[in-house]
Amino acid sequence: MIPATPDIFGDYIPKNILITGGAGFIASHVVLRFVKNYPQYKIVNLDKLDYCSSLQNLKEIADAPNYKFVKGNICSSDFISHILHTEEIDTVLHFAAQTHVDNSFGNSFQFTENNILGTHTLLEASKCYGKIKRFVHVSTDEVYGEIEAGEGFEHSTILQPTNPYAATKAGAEFLVQAYHNSFKLPTIITRGNNVYGPHQYPEKLIPKFICLLSRDKPCFIHGDGSNRRNFLYVEDVASAFDTITHIGAVGNVYNIGTDFEISNIDVAKLLLKHFNKAEETHIQFVENRPFNDCRYKINSDKLLALGWKPQVSWEDGLRRTIEWYSKNANNWTSIEAALVAHPRAGMKAT
């Protein structure tokens, strides 16, 4: 764990924010929130527009005077340095990453490149630039590994990732910690639960099931479906990053989680009821992942102490999500390749 730095805890007011991966799922909601709520901030969205990203997620603020989109790769050090200098960036929110666990079993090298090398490139460029006042690194609860019982992992728990994706996110975290300790880079790390809601590419559980059922196809259940996850609605997560950016303490780790927990099979059954489909015809059990954590659980008391708390219930969030996909599933060029039992990356970018 990075030691806390209480003397710099307090309100922080950014001016020019670089958000990496801002055309993706969670980050697009953060971009929307910051552009709309803080017209005095300049928001620079850096995204390479991989298969799971879409500028359609941001069309409502595309012409906002305080918003700028830049297409590029975080692994290019000269490019990152140029952006930091020309846009006079003082705050980095680093979301860009390869995130789909199934893909990490098929081609783990791209996870190392994007998640570790990409993060290292950003950190080094930020160190050399010398004007970054907040560097918020977005990680995942999967770095803790699985938990079979108990109240949940604390932010100080030893990391024990169990799949290649989680291992690369843990590796990136160690670099963030090293740059904080060695070079005094003002970093904050976040580790979040599973997130659901609009803008999520349908290789992930909830949007995938929605898109399958809307096509009258069965939901694919890995193993027996007993694996449990905590799901947090994406707008609540965007609110958490708002809180952490402004009043989070440099050098700290914040878990972003919820107490709501549900098994994969029960998610499928709820969606079957909404679409009026039968379990016998619309649930198909398939081979499990090489390793599939049975359960994650994290303690978010540190974040709750800052005044943040989830506002959207599971039922309301699921309703909003279903409604969004009924109108916007064409935000990506094609989603058919994702709607298989074990999707692999390789789809064209938007």
C-alpha cells in the first residue's frame, strides 16, 4: 500500500484534464460528467479507438467548447509528452487498458503492452513534464484475487491476481506506486467492482446477455454460473471518480464498490424474465474459463468517508441499461463477433 499523505488531503481544483481511453465504457461517462458539470475545466480525451471504443458514446458533447478529442496511443512517449505540454495538462485520469479477461487467455501480450507499458509511458512522460498535480490510475478489484467468504478486501490487502489481465493491472499499479515513492508523482489508485450500464461493449456479461436475448439467442453461461460479482451502475462510478479527483488524498488507494452481489446465472434469469424467455431454451452452459474467480468482494469505507455513495439501484440501473441497448447497440460497427461463448478481440475499431 502507498502510505497516505494527510497534509495534502483536501479540495483540489484541476484546470486541464487528460482522460485516457475516454471513448470507452466507464471513461466516456467520466468525460460526459466532467464536460457537463465543470465548463471551466478543459477535458482532453485521448483514445486510440480500439474495437470496444466508440465516439458515438460522446456525440452529445462533441462540440462542447471545453472538450477536445485526440486519437492516439498511450504507448507513444513522444506523442504523450507533446499532449501534456501543448494542452498544459495538470491532471491525468488513466482509464485506457485492455480489460476483457477472456481475451487475456488468448493473447496476453497485448495486455502487457497496453496495461503495463502504456501506464509506464504515461508515468515517465508525466514525471519528465513535471507539472502533473494529480495522476489517478484506474485499476480493478481483480488484482486482489478471489475471496470465498468475508467482508471484503481492504485497500491494504496483498495483491494476488489469478489471470493474465489482472496480473498486468497489478503490474501497472506497482509502477504507479514506484513513481509516487521515487519521484513524488502525485498518484491515486482506484480498484473497482464490476460495472454495468450504457456504452459497454457487449463482450461483457450484462450487455452481452441483453444483446443475445434481443436477437432471440441463448445466454452462454461459463461453468455452472455460480460465480458471484458485485455490480455497480456506471454513473455511480463516474460520480466516484469525480469525488476522488477533487478530494481524494494523494498516495492513497480507494476501492469503488457496492454491497449488491449476484451470481451470473441469476443475472441471466432476471434478464430472461424481462425478455419473456424460458430457461430451457435460452440458457446454454458452456466450458468455463481456464480460471474463473468464484467471488470478489471489496471494502469501500475509505471512499464512503469522502461522502460518495451509490445512488442507482440494481433494478433501476438494469432497466436503464436494457433501454439503452434497445436503441444504441449499433454504436459499434459490429457486435456479432462478441456474441459468442468465448469471444476474442480482433474486431474492427469504430
